[in-house]
Amino acid sequence: MSAALQAAAEALADTLAAENAALAAFDLGGAAALLDAKREAADALAAALPAHLDAVPRPLAARLRALAAENRVLLERALRVQTRVLQLFARALPQPAAGYAASGTAVAAGAAPPVLVSARA
């Protein structure tokens, strides 16, 4: 295996391990900060890969496969948690009821209530 391939594979593995640690700790900002590094490492690995993947040592390939599988599970979990948090915020917002405006016209549910602003003191 070439030195470039070894370095690219190790860089990707290290980046995935760091991202997995951040995701496991629910540090979504830290995980997001690693996105560019992960893309660069994946691109470098793709560029360094030989035509035959048999050149990649099995232990390194197994490490990358395990880290990628863990990364997927952790990313899916982070997305579920983030969705639940957003849903909690959305439910906490007051929902205006349907009714009638002062003019007697119907106001649809969710429409903003009328607001009066006065410049007089």
C-alpha cells in the first residue's frame, strides 16, 4: 500500500473517530465543524485508492467500515434528537384561534392578530 493511501485512510479514520466522539456527546456544533475535514479526507482517500481495493490492508479497511457504520448510526440519532427539539419549540408557540376581526370579517387560524401601534405618549 502506498504512503499516500495509508495517510489518507488514517486521516479519514481519525476524522470519523473525532466526529463520532462529538456526536456521542451530542456536541452537534463540534461534529458540524468536522464536516469540511471529513469531506477533504474522503476526497483524498478516493484519489489515493488504487484500481484494486485489495491493496488496502484488511485491519484498516475494517476500521474504516466500523467507524463509518457507527458514524451513520450517530448521525441518524442526532437528526432525530434535533427534530424532536424543534418539534418541542414549535408546540410551545401559541397558536392563534380562528375567529373574527373587529370589522366582523373572518380571521383564519394561524393568521396574525391585529396590532395597534400608537405614537402618542
